Amino acid sequence: MKERRWKLVALLATGIMIGVVMVGTPAGAHVSSWAHNWKKHIRPKADARYLPGKNLPSGKPMRGVFMIGETSAGGLTFGENSFSFPRPLASAPVPHYVAEGAVPPAACPGSNDNPQARPGHLCVYENDSGNLGSFTILNPTTNTAGASRWGFMVQTTNSGAGLFYSNGTWAVTAPAGSSPAPRTAPERPSSRIEGAARL
């Protein structure tokens, strides 16, 4: 009988202590605010994952596709299209154009079906083209030969009247030694145990 009473008293005391901690400390308020949890804990992690905004880490690749096509009446005609990288690089890559059927350079150890690029290089692999006079990779921020850390532009010319086009894939790899700026650790919520320790 005494043992049963002792267990009941211990259970009641524990319940009272938990109630005091939940109501009387800031920890309870911290956990209960949805707006606080969204702004301070959930949204920063979601932004960091889906909207990174930092430079691509060293040695990491990005890949994509390109397509450009125009119609010429017969004189010299230009076709242009720009392509943005999903994430910026620490510095502009060295561009390489691999024409349909050409042997890729050492900096581009891939193919149209499996685009690859060495660190610090952009490789544009042509899959198919027609009526093409020239193919040039440009920096869209300066309109000069090269590429940008943000992306690149393709400029083509025709070799005769009618449709002229080019399509394929591209790969770029972040230059060696580049890394994103360190992220600050998100604020950690106070736990109920920490709140109890402050009593």
C-alpha cells in the first residue's frame, strides 16, 4: 500500500513539473509559434537547399541542352541564344565547341550522350546541325568570345538560304580550388529540457 502511494505521489510531482516547464518558460512559447518556426527554422533550410545562390563547389559538374535555329533569306544571317548555369561558378570557364562527328579535346572527355568537362572548362557537344556557316561561343555579359561564370551564348551563321540550326548538350565543371562561401548555422530551437534546466 505504501509503495502504491509513493508511486502516485511521484507521478503527480512529475506531472506538475512538466506543466510548470511548458507554461512558465520561454521554451513553450518558442515551440508554439508557427510564424517563428517558419521564418527562423524551416524557410532558411528550404532556401539553402532550393535557392542556393552560392558558387558551385570545386569539381562539381552541371549539364544541360542547347538548341538554336533561324531561317535565312539568303544573305548572312545570325542566330543567337543564351544559356544560364543553374549555379554560378567562381570564375569563367574555358569554352570548347565539339562539332558533330568531331574528336573532342582532352578538356572534354565525354560525348553528346554523356557530356563531360574537366574542372574550369565548358564543353558544348553538337548532336545535329544543318546549313551552318559558323558556330561561336560568347560571353553574354561582354558579347566577346569566351563564356561567363553565369552562363554562355551561342552565335551561329548560315551557309545558304533556308533554315540553319544546331542542337546538342553541354557540360561545365567548377574550377579546382573554388568553393562556396561558408553558411552560417541556423538558429537552433531551445528544447524543453533546456528550459527545465533554467528553472
